[in-house]
Amino acid sequence: MSGADTVAKSGFSESDQLAINTIRTLAIDAVQKANSGHAGAPMGLAPVAYTVWNRYLRYDPANPHWPNRDRFVLSCGHASMLLYGLLHLARVAEKDGGNAPAISLEDIKQFRQLDSRTPGHPEYHFTTGVETTTGPLGQGVANSVGMAMGSRFLNTRLNKPGLPLYEFDVYAMCSDGDLMEGVASEAASIAGHLRLSNLCWIYDDNTVTIEGHTELAFSEEVATRFLAYGWQVLRVADANDAHAIAAALDTFKASHDHPTLIIVKSIIGYGAPTKQNTSKAHSDALGEEEVKGAKRAYGWPEDKQFYVPDGVYDSFADGIGKRGAALFAEWQRLHDEAKKADPTHAEELEAFLEGRLPEGWDKDIPVFPTDAKGLATRESSGKVLNAIAQHVPFMLGGSADLAPSNKSNLTFEGAGSLTPLNPGGRNVHFGVREHAMGSIVNGLGLVGLRAYGATFLVFADYMRPPIRLASLMELPVFHIFTHDSIGVGEDGPTHQPVEQILSLRAIPGLVTLRPADANEVAEAYRVIFSLKNQPAVLALSRQPLPTYDRSTFGAASGTAKGAYVLADCEGTPDVLLLASGSEVQLCVSAWETLKAEGVKARVVSMPSWDLFERQDQTYRDSVLPPQVTARVAIEMGTVLGWDRYAGSAGTVIGMHSFGASAPIKDLQKKFGFSAEKLLEAARDQIARGKK
Amino acid sequence: MSGADTVAKSGFSESDQLAINTIRTLAIDAVQKANSGHAGAPMGLAPVAYTVWNRYLRYDPANPHWPNRDRFVLSCGHASMLLYGLLHLARVAEKDGGNAPAISLEDIKQFRQLDSRTPGHPEYHFTTGVETTTGPLGQGVANSVGMAMGSRFLNTRLNKPGLPLYEFDVYAMCSDGDLMEGVASEAASIAGHLRLSNLCWIYDDNTVTIEGHTELAFSEEVATRFLAYGWQVLRVADANDAHAIAAALDTFKASHDHPTLIIVKSIIGYGAPTKQNTSKAHSDALGEEEVKGAKRAYGWPEDKQFYVPDGVYDSFADGIGKRGAALFAEWQRLHDEAKKADPTHAEELEAFLEGRLPEGWDKDIPVFPTDAKGLATRESSGKVLNAIAQHVPFMLGGSADLAPSNKSNLTFEGAGSLTPLNPGGRNVHFGVREHAMGSIVNGLGLVGLRAYGATFLVFADYMRPPIRLASLMELPVFHIFTHDSIGVGEDGPTHQPVEQILSLRAIPGLVTLRPADANEVAEAYRVIFSLKNQPAVLALSRQPLPTYDRSTFGAASGTAKGAYVLADCEGTPDVLLLASGSEVQLCVSAWETLKAEGVKARVVSMPSWDLFERQDQTYRDSVLPPQVTARVAIEMGTVLGWDRYAGSAGTVIGMHSFGASAPIKDLQKKFGFSAEKLLEAARDQIARGKK
């Protein structure tokens, strides 16, 4: 195979081929220099990715944040050098209208080194032009479904006749690994259901996995599977065939009623003399000899590294550069026109672009009256959610088929269900697909929408990867997790979270809130909507919780500080009673008893450990005075982690096992969650403190 | 619809119909009495479940643990009353050969009450006859794939010509929710790949979900999807059609090269006058009027509750009872014959039945020599795993396409890959399907095999639901999680676990082990193989770790106690240095410096918090003397939870954010993991302690 033959066979022009081989060799050299990474997929996929970028993508490299740009997702994130090469060669700017490149040639030379813009896997926020963080397989393609839904949603909500402001397409490149992951299956089923014809997945069918040939574990008929989901399925028999790639992409562009899967047969490590088409080409540096051999195959100077031949930058400037600039200018013209035509519309457009909450977004958040019986926090959540959502048009979400239980439906007029024929609906029906829900919510968040998901807290386990990624990406999405303890009752241990709250608290950056009553719920939502770069989760009760009298108790606004004094005594307390959520009522009950006995007790409501940790030492010490070591913490979840607040000498009442199936009262008794047990522990603590 | 009409239409005999309606009404009455639960699915599915049980299932109610019994999995666990009704009416015994029933009529009356054998969702171990714990959707069907693989494995490993001791089939009933879950998709793909013709899924296509009609979120062509996976797909147009059900099951029994999906159109809440075929029939008590109406429709006495008409028990005794007794007797004869024919075979058969490790299973576990450079714990794990596996024939496992990285392959002669044509292979290739891997490993464990999975620790997030269920079911399966910290290096934050170890430690009953060197790895495996009713996970390093000199340091056997003194001083220590895994080397290094300076320091290696918590107070205090409050704990994971051991006054050095992409040395510096930082903290602690 010589360079000339390749060109003749491929249908790519000489200059196209030069650009394609530049992408390949940059990947090869970067991986070789870093001595780690994955060059095999970039080598195989370069012609396809080049075609998408330089011929199809509606993207202005000078304005990488243009909101109507087509999105390109590299779901097989390990092939990051493919994306970095494109971002570099297309001269994608670091900032809209700026001169500095998102990725310089130096960055490519610093592939996978500390602080370089070229980390091992693409990271959103960190590198301009990366549309989502990928690496954990299946996530990128699932995100792309959310992005395509978001495009449709914006289209419906923000376009006016003759002013097509939002109509972007979403491309996702993926590997066999992506398509083996269940989350991709779930997301593909939703995409087919919603007939997202603006979505195109390009499947790198290179038949090689880490353990060997895909036949080892993956013999299903992928095309048939996607036809079952309601997708259009196209094939490209050779990743180097320019005409076939173009024909497939043209067919995608022309389709209007189905998402598209393009199955591309590629050769992993294309050009590497002995490693191509083997699992040895998947990862790690190819080695000097293979590198030279591959360069020879491309007709490349063997001894040059990080070589960008003359004309390659120009190819991109003439392709994506010119096309993107024209599209961006036209869009700006339309945008200005739209703003001039209608001031209300103008305000909507601006608010969306700035990610701004509309004036008065929180004006209907209720103040819940004192109520000894109270209501479940899932109930108050439903009320607060609706009070906010009716004023926040760029907000949508839904449940994994538990909306009636999660109280997560938006019920005000005009909310509607998001369906194939109503893509602007505010209620998304995710089906029993928690994992895809999490990833789709991220995709919606990535195009600038306020998105949320909902399920039972125990099933947060099904969607931890996207929750983690939301936090890593600093996306202000959120999830409503109800049925947050053994308080679930009869459904039993499979449905009763024990370790889930702690496991969520452990995710860096994630704001975890477990409010104690309806007014803490209201404050929790204020916290969530004030977040700009953190996701949040709510843990809410199935069972009713009393609404506290805030005229005598601490204000619910303390929620924003993570922990605050709810009920107090005169002077230094003899004992601190700490809890979150539904167990705060046990503390209050014990506090009342102790107070009547003349014991000085303090109840600290701790809806959010992570918010509390962000307060200064003075505030933290004012809530939990260091000199008061007589402490009892109580939570119907694992005891793990509470030692931090209960202290070495304190008592933690929590779960040490899974729950059981029984009415809630029987469970509370069985597992020791009662005001009596708490009182007993408090008295022991006070006695110990006095010793 | 009258009772007589139903019979005429259905093809079921009068006595069949009576049994079917008994199943239905027991479910109705149990849910009504408990005022919670799900009667809708049992009402719809009763004819199918009855047919499977009374006509097909090779199952002896008198010997419910017969190892060659067909397995019946109720994946839609919320329909638990369907299973409880069957277990009761078929008089499944609580113990093999015992007289007490697994489920009495009283148990059914106590549905969902504390300590009754009829919890909200079926619980393995807790209720005899329940083959796996279900409720979290998708898990049961995925377990069933592992069970069917296990049947094939045992068939290959334990049968001799003319002695078909293991050849059981696996039936799984499932709902649309099961089939929407990604884990089910992953598992179905594997089942098709492995051509598991002993596996039959029966899909309750009732078109109703909690949020409404399945069309809201689920419009894919399920049949086509399963054809793509390589399954045979059959249809039953009416769940009440006896002939159609039998024809489909006969076709399943006759097939020998594909798993079977039977799509059954059923009516949720069949017979309930106004609620049938609506989402109102999914859950909760039907209400008095609907109950009466349904009973009228069945030709049932309206006012009788928990009514089992004459002849119903006999129907089951004549069906499954007789068939099962004959099959069991024949199997016992074959088993005796096999044992007589060949003493080696006899020993194998007995060892498997008793779940016993063979004599000398651990004799080749290496003792690793002192080595300052050492080896990665993933490397030592690979060696120990192989040393054990070659002696434990009923052990199999594999990786989610990361075997070369996880070092999880069994490489000794005869291990082989498990493939369609080699179902007795010891190396399972799960593909990039972590979630199904976890669930299939559970299925393998449920049929008595020692099964394991492997992936990167960060991807444990993809498979938390089955890990949790393994613990709830008390299954001694295990997982090898390598690349256990930011030590992953260049792959970056998407691949670097931070919160995962803590999140695993938080799962009740799960044994979490993060060994510090090769000899702790060896001991960790001894712990894992001694477990009878707990799953375990190993967190292992990518990077090399020194092998300690055990002639001067504490013995690695301390691993079994969860934490032990690795390096010590004379008398009471001035400071305790605590760590697990790769950070123990930092403690040892700091300890050497302090020792040289005459400071009394102790290094405590803490490979397993949960094992340590199970030790008595005396041991725990001997390792962590309460009077020594100068303590530093260090782990390259979240700081959360370490306060328990570092104490209120101690210092915890850990992660407060996600990691980054860079060589490991740069990351250790960036995030403060060095012997110098540790020394600094230790000195501060000592100074504070002396104040």
C-alpha cells in the first residue's frame, strides 16, 4: 500500500488525503511521545472524522460556543487525539472571536501531561471544542441523544416562522464498546422512539476489542438491533472510501423521521505494518518501527514528528472555516432580526443565551405553614418544582417511569409531555431507563437547558456514571430521588436505600440535599437553581414529615449553609442532636423531652454535608461547638461518614445492614429509629461528657 | 365475561382454570389486605406461570434445592405474589425432604409484613423457592443468563456419557420495565452470543407502565431486537390461550441453538372491571369494588378471601409434584451410578454439591519475596488468582473487555475461553458490559459456582446494582477492580476512582479489600475464598508497590483482620500512620524517617474497614490505641469516612476533587501524596498531641 494507491482508491483529493494523514500522524506521534494513549482508532477513523468536520459540520471554528453549532461527540473518548487533531487543524479558537487556539501544536506535544489541554480523554469545560466529557463507554452516545432532544426542544420553543435559530444536528462517533454498553441501548431506544432525525451515530466497526476480535463477545447484528429501535441504518464498507462516507452523510442530512446509524468498517491502527487490525493497535505507543512503517504507508516523511504539511491548515480554513463563518454570520443576522421583531422573544433569546433565570422565577415558591402531620418531602418537592418550572421555560425533565411516585411531573398548563410530535414538551418520559436518563439529562444540560431526572433513591445506583460525569463537567443539572430510606416500608430491602446517600455525598462537587421538611425543600430548590457549575441531587421521603414552626425554630434558609441550628437552648448545649431529612423529627421530639427536663440540647439539621463543608470554620464551629463532644447523630442510612460530625466520642445511630419488608413503623422499631432510642443515646452521651 | 366463557375460550381445563384463578385471587387478597403491592401482573400472567410450573418445570416441590432443577426467575419482582402463590399451591417445601411449606397460607395473609416469608419483592435465601432476589428491574433476566451459562458449564464439567446430571433449563418472566433496562440488553446480547438454548424469557407485553401506556416511552420492536441478538422469538397473542402457551413452550424445549423469547400479550389486572388494562392496575390495592368485580369475572365467591378451592392443591400434586418426584428420583439414581462408576468423579460431584474447596486449593499461593520495587497488586492478583483457580474447578470468571489490564485471565492449561462451542471454558468474555457482568456473575453464583468479574475500579459504578444484590443475597462471588486511584495516571479523571472505594465500603455485608502489597493480595484471596455468604471486591493498583519484608514487619495474615500493625515502635506510639493499598508505602517511608529521628511511630495497614469493624474492641484498641490521638490517615480516594479511624483530632490526607490526566508522579505531587506531606502532617499531629 503506497500513499499514491491510497489516494487513487479512496476518492479523496490529494489535499484531503494530506489532511487525513496529518490527523493520523499527529495521533501517532502524540501517543508515541506520551508513551500512552490510543492511536489505533484515530488512524482508522481519520477519513470519516475529517469528512464530517470539513464537509458537513455546521460549526464556526472562530466561535466554538455558537449555540446553534452542530455538536460532534467523540463517544469513544480514548481516541481523544482524533478530536484534538481536528480541533488543532481546524484552528478552533479557545474563546469566541479570540485568537488563541483551543489546542496548539505544543498542546499536542504535551498530550496527557499535567495541565495541558490534551488530557487522556476529552474533558468538557477544560478544552474548548470538546462538547462532552467521554471515556466511560456509552456515555457520549447517550449524551448525544439529550443534545438532539435539546435541539428539537429549542427549535420548538425559540424559533419563529422564518427564523430557524435552533436546528443543529448532533454527530456521535462511537466504538463497539459504546454499543455494547446498556446505557447506549437505552438511549438508542429513546432516540428511535422520539424519531430524532437530527442525530447521527457513526459506528467504528473495526471488529477489534482489547481482549481480541469482537467475535469473542459481540456477535449480535447491530444493524438489525438499531432497525428495531426505529433507526435508519447505513453502511460504509471502507472507512477510506470518500464517496461512500459522503453518500451516507448526505442520506442522514436528507432524513427527517429517524435517527441514523452509519456503520463504518474501519481498520484499527490503519497503516501500522504489523499491528493494524489487531488488538495491539488499540492502545499504547506503537513503537518506533511501527510508527515508521505507518508513515511510510501514508507516504509521510518517516523522521518528522508532529508534522503539519503546507496546505493542511488551509484545507480546513477553506472547508469548515469558510462554511462556519458564513453560517455564523447568517445566524447572527437572524438572531438580530428576531430580537428586533419581538421584545418578548428577544428577552427569551437573551435569557437562554446567558443561562439566566427569568425575573420572578422564585416568586411562587410556597411558604409551607406549620403542620404537625406535614407532608412527604416528595410532595412538597412536587409543589416547589412546579412553582419554579412554570416561570423557567428552559427547564425540562422527567422520571424513569416513576413520575406519579416521584411527584416529578410538571402539571401546569402548557407543560405537556415531550413526544415525537411535541418535542417542546416539558415532561420527558424516560421509561424504565435510569442510566440513559442520567446521560440524557447531561446532554440536555450541555446545550444549556435546566434538566432533571427522577427515580427512587435506591436506583441512583443505576445511574452513577452520568451523575459523576455531570459533576466532572460542572453541569448544573439535578435529580429528584424519592423513597430515600427504609421509610419505603413494604417494598423491602431491594427498594430501600442504605448506602446510597453516602455514596452520593462522596462524589466530588455534587451537591447532595436531604431536606427535613417542606420549607427545607423550598430552600433546597433555591440552592439548586442558584448553582452555575455543580449538579445536585435531592433525597426525599415517601412518608409525611412535620412542617416545623419557623417562628420559634431556626429559619429554613439555613439549608443553604448545609447545616444549621434548628432548635436550641440557652447557653452552651449539653448535647448536640444531629440528623438529616426524616430523622430530624426524632431529634426535635427528643429535644422537646430534654427541654422539659431542663436539659440543654440543640438540634442541628444537616441537609447537606458538602454545603456545610464549604462554610468557614467560624460558622461550622458556631453550629457544632468543638467543646460540646456529647453528640448523637441519627440517619436511616449507613452510619459511615457520620463520625466526622458526631466526633470520636459521639454516638451514631444508623443502618448496619439492609432493610426489610414491613410497614414503616415496624421497621423503625426493628432498626432502632425512635425518639426513645435517641433519648437514651443522648443521655448516655451527656453522662459520658460529665465524667 | 363469565367464568364459563373464559374456560371455553382458553383451552384450559376446568381444574386448570380453578388453579389459575386461585393464583389470581390469592394475589388480589394479599395485596388488598397488605394495602400495598402489585396484583395486576399476577392477574394477567397467572395462566402462563401456571402452565410453566405445572406442565413444564422440572422441579420437585419436595426437594427445592435439587441442583438440577429448572430455574424459574420472576424478574418483575414486584409481581411477587405470583411466585408466592405458585410456591404455596405447589406445596414447595421449606427444606429438602421436609414437611414445612416454604410459604403457608398464613404467610400469604402476612404478605409484606415483618418477618413473613412473603416480602414485597422475592428474596433469595429468605424464602425457599425464590431463585434470586428481584425487584430492581433487569436484574432477574440478567441473572438468568448466568444461570443458563452455569447449567452449560456444569453440563460440560460434571456430566459423563449417559449420565446427564446437569442439564437444567432457566425460565425468566419479565416485564417491559425489565426489557427497557440496559442491563437486560447487555445480558440478552451475551445470551444470544453464547447460543443459550436452555434459556427462555417470557415477556409480559401488557403495554402498561406506571406512567401510562408503554407507547409513552417504549415503541421499539422488541421481537426484532431479540432476533438481532440471535434469539428465537415466539408470540402468544393471548395470555389466556392454553394451546398457544403450550406451543411456545414446546418450541422452546425443542430448540437447541438459540435462547428463546416468548412475547405474551397479557392484560394487566385481568378481570378487574374498571382498572384492568390501565396503569391503575399496576400497583396498590384494587379496592373492595374492583376486587369483587374481578372475582365475579372469574366466577369466584365474592366474599371469600384467601380461598383455595378443593382440588387445587391436587392439581399441582398431580402435575409438578408427580413429575418432579420422578425426575428427582431418576437424578438420584444417576448420581449414585456416577459416584459408583468413578471415585474421582464422585469427589468432584460431592465437592460441588457441598460448595467445598478441594484439598490443597491454596497450596500454590505464592509467598512473594521482599522487593523494594515490587509489583502492581493487579499483577500479584493475577498470579494468586491463577494459583488458586487451577485447583478449584467450579470457578470461572472474566473481565468486561479489560482482561489484559486487569490480569484476570486464567492462563493455566485447560482453562480456555468460554464460548458457544466451549461452554466449560473458565474465562468468560463479558464484552464491554460491566452491568451484565455483575448480574451474570450473580447468576453463576446462584447455581453454586465460584464466579468473578473484573474491570477498572472506576467502572464499578456501572455495576453497583448487582454488587448490592450479591450482598443482599449473601452470594460469595467477587470482583477484581484494578486501576484503583489517581495512580491510573494519564487516562485522567474519567478513569480515576475517587469516591468508588468508599461507596463500596458502604454496601452492607460486602467485603472490600485494598491490599498494600503482594503478600496482602495473597491473604486477601484467602479471605475471599473462605467466605460462604458474602461477596467481596478487591481494589488493586495499576502501579508497582513494594513487597514488604515480613521478617521485620507485621505478618500479612493480619489482612484477615482488616487492619493490623505493619511497622511499629517500642512502647506507646507518638503517632499512628494509617493507610490502605498503595499509600501504605508512604507511611512506611515516613515511619523510617521518624524512626531515624527517634520518633515513635506506628504504621497500620488497613486493607479492609469492614473486616476490621468485625474484630472485637480489644483487638481494635490494640491496633489503634485510643489514647494515641495523634494520627494521620492517607488514601488516594475521598477523605470521607476516614475520620472514624483518624479521630476528631487526626489529619486525613485524601482527595477533595477529581483527579487529572498526567503521569502518576505529577499527580501525586499535585494532589499532595508524598512521604514529605505525610511527615509534615505527622509532625503537626505529634506537636498538637504534646500541647
